[in-house]
Amino acid sequence: MAHANFHMAAGMAIGTAVTVLPVARAWLARAPLARPVGRMLLAAYALGVWALVPNLVTAAGGPAGIHHHPVANVFVGHALVDRREQGGLLVGELGMIAILVFQFVLLVAAIARARPR
């Protein structure tokens, strides 16, 4: 079973990747960035938590078999990731750090761009 950090990182990566194109379009069009960046952050963290649902169910006392049931793939490929990746603590943490650094740098750059000169 992959560690929860790996699942969280996978969900955050997909949420960021899906919503980064509208941010890039707004950036290139010199349009306001608050809404596209907000949507990107919301999607990243929401999908990260969504990917953790089987882990949360197990932590709440649910059956451990939920991780490998095909229905668990609804949660950002949870069962598939568990079959392919053993462990995943360090990889998950590094993935989350990389995503958070990307989002932080994007926010700082967006604030710097919006400041009047």
C-alpha cells in the first residue's frame, strides 16, 4: 500500500496540472490572476484530499481492503497506485514539496506582477 503522502501528492499534481493552463493564459493576456490561481489552488488541494479518501476511511476504522478494490480508482487511481507503488513516503513528500514550491513561486510572481510600479 502506498503511503498517504504519495496519494496526496498525486492528487495535488493532477489538480495543478489540469488548472495551470488557464493561469498561463491569464498571465500571457496580462489579465488578473486572482481567480485562475485561486481555482488552481482549490483544485490541487481538493483533489489531494479526494485521493486520500480511502486512507481516511481506513483510519476511521473501515476495512483495509478498500485500498485494492477497483472502485477505489475513483479516488485519483488509488487502487492502481497502491498496486504499483510500495511505500512512497519520501517520494510523496518530495512531490508535495515540489508542488507547493511551484505554487508559492507562482503566487509571489503574480503578486509582483500586480503591484503598481
